[in-house]
Amino acid sequence: MDNKLLNETSDAVKKVIDHFGIDILSDHKKFCSAFSDFAPKLSKENKAFFVALSENIGTIFIRENSEVTAGSKKADEVVLRAVTEISEYLNDEKAELIANSIAISLGWELSSRSESSPPQGNSIHTSGSTGTLIENLFRRAENGDNDACFNLGERFFYGRSVRQDYSKAVKWYTLAADRGDCSSQKKLADCFYLGQGIERNIAMAAKYYEMAAEQGDYDSQKALVRCYITGGAGFPSNRAKADHFSERYGISTKAGTSDGLLKNAQSGDPEAQFKLGNMYLRGVGIELDKAKGIHWLKQAAQQGHASAKYNLACCYLSGIGVPQDKTTAVMMFNEAARSGDLDAMNNLAGCCMRGDGTAPDQTLAAKYYRQAAEQGHPKAQYNYGECLFRGLGVSADHEEAVKWYRQSAEQGDPDGQYSYGWCLLNGAGIPKDAAAARDMLELAANQHHTDAERELGYCYTNGTGTYKNFASAARYFSKAAANGDKESAEALIACYKYGGEYLAADEAKAHYYATQYGLDYYAI
């Protein structure tokens, strides 16, 4: 992390807090407005604060400040928790900058600050490997640290630097939830409600929602009221309890329910029918019932609702709530596309390209991709770029492909970002620009794009577009390996086996990863 930038950001945060008080961390709009006044040059950092504080990490610092300043809780643990909360939305270095700058502005002592800073003049992040972080989390969690348990739960739930495993996420959420951790209680309740990692159990969901609700978690308060209004399998609805908690928390009994939608759907409102169908299909705010979901989507589709036609087509394509029928899926994608649904047009092109439910026709697929791309659909822009790059249904034209990759990338599509970055890296259809390629690959990697994570790893081992940094390389190889990429797993083992800039050789870790991924250590 760049020490100069960290100091400038921390100073600006301190000025905001000194002027408005610590509670401003809970109001992302007001904070960012004030931050821009105190530090107008830090516009990129201001955007990162907007994202981070929108995800309520400011409340973590507000809640823990007294314990940290009193010395009863370690600052590093709270900062790590905040970083974990926002690492889904910001890259690792930016997430650490935001969390560390808030902690420093509050006067917290961070033992990790000096460890995570590179030599002067080098702005590369060198805080150590992801593997080390995970191992430390496990040790702390097993010693009863609630923050570590929650962090591990989040990592397993979202697949951050570990293989996604809902059941393991539930295990770690449960340990912290039963010791009173509010965030873990809320996440565990969600798992019980949706049946993620554990058998669906509305009664247990209500139990943990109530625990979190009593600690002031607004989402849990709404969810608890919803549980008692809608009920579920083995959990009868209870209007008296719903009214009790509604009054206790000041939550409307209409919050999160389908009452109004059902009435409007029954009266023939296609938008209400569409929303209600999706709720039944996903079990969100209502008991999961795929048959009812399909029924209401069909009602909306019959009235010409384009998105309902698209969703129905997806159900037929995958066999969700209906027997799989790819021919019907193609027909409905076609109908939705003619009604102006660009997702449907993109999927229709994919069916034509693969021959799903229709005769394979690359020329027609490319035509549909282009039509959606020209109307601004980011995935279609990427897909049409692929047609041009590979000569699928059109004449190969790398320069024209790059144009569409770039448009897709600018709209945030990870495939577009990776492909545009790859072209910049290799000079395909565009002059080579290693630094720009590295930046583009990082954008895709931040969205868990496996190929981008692997390419970034090679950028750091080879010093392509950046300094050589084997610690950063290992971090990206680890992410790609956790997503099942064998080549990245081999590269990760090699990083620890031989070491390199900013990473000492570690034979034990190399053996550990070889065993974890079933690879021959001695062949690498």
C-alpha cells in the first residue's frame, strides 16, 4: 500500500470525523460530500468510500471504536473484518486503504501497518499471501474469535480465496452467532431461510433473525416480521407475533410480503404477475413454489411482458419448474427479443451458436449478437467481439473485435474486460500496452474472472505492466486455483517452491498446495 496515499486519505477522513463526529461514517452520501471538500484531489478514493460506506462498514468502526480505544479489542481484527465485508466490491488494495485510513483517523494502533507497506518508492501491495491470511483466520477462529469466524463464513459463502462451500460457511456463522455476533446471526438466518448449506428451516431462521433484530439489525427486523406473516413449511404464520414485532421495531407489516402483489396480479397487472412469479421461483419473501412461479410468469408473458417471456425461456432452457424444452426456450427467447428484451436477444444468439433447440447457425448468431450489441448490451458486445475475433459467422477482424471488447469492458462486463486486457497484453488488434492491460485484467479479476486472475499472476511473476512481485502473483494464482484452474494451481506451487521478489520460498506451503490440488510436487 502506498504510504503517502494512505496518510493523505487518513488525514482527510480525520478532518471529516473531527468536524462532523464519528456517526458520519454511517451516512455514505454526507461523508463523501464532506470528504470531497477536504480532499478534492482524492476523487478515486472518494468513490471507493462511497461503495464501502454504502455497504455499512462505517457502522463496524462506530460500534467497535470504544472497545478498540480501550484496548479490549484488537484494531487489526476489526480492520480485517471491514476489508472482508467490502472485498466483494473493491479490489484488495483499495479495500485495505479504506479500512486502514478510517482506523488511523480514529487513532487506532495497527500492528499490521508496517508489515503491509512496501519499501519507499514502490506502490505494490506486499502484505503477504492469501494463504497466510486464511491460515491466520483459521487459528483465530478456532480460538473463539467471532470476527475471524464471521470472516471465514463470508469467504466460504462467496468463495473468496477458498472453494465456495455453503455448509462450511454455515459452520463458522453458527459458532459466532451462538456467541452473540449480530452479523453472523443475520447471515445464518438467511442460510436457514433459503436452505443454503443447511436444510431449509423457517423456525430456525426466525430464531436467528430475532437474535440479530434485538441487536438493532434493520434487515433482520424486517425479515422476522416477514417470517411470521408468511410462515413456511413446519412454521405456521402468526399474525399476532408479526404485529408484536412490527410494533416493537417500527416495521410495517407490509414490509417484505407479497399481499399487495398478489391482489394486483389477480386483477391482471402483468408487472405484478412478473414480480410475483419471480418471488415464488426464488423463495424470496414468500414460500418457494416453482409451479406457482411458472404460472404467474406465464400470465404476464401472455400479456406481452417481455421480461416474463425471457425468464420463462430461461426456465425452459434449464428445466427450472418445467420439463426442459430447449425448442420452446428458443421460441420464447425469440418472442421476448422481438418485444425489445436485449437479454433474450443475446441468449437467442447463444442458442443459434450452440444449436440448442434450433439448428446451429453461426451467421444468424452473429447477426443477433450484433443487433443486441449495437443497442448497448454489454454481454452481447463481448460475444460479438468473440465472433469477430474467431471468425464465427463473420469474417475474422481483430481490430473490430477489440472495439466491441472495449465497449463491453467499459460497461463492466468481466469477459469484455478480460478479452480487452488480453488483446492489450498481446498486441492483438491493438498496439501492446502492458500497463493498461494489467489494469484491465485487474478489473476482471476483481469480479472473480478465473482467466484474468491467472493472467494477472503471470504479470506479477514476469513484471509485465507492473513490478515483479511473487507475493501478489501467488495471491492471484491462489484465487484462480480455488476456482478449479489447474495451471494456476501449478503456478501457485511453483511460487512457494522457488520463491521470488517479495516472497520467500516455503517448501511446506508448496507441499500443502500440491496435496490440496492433487498435483505432483516433484513434477513442478
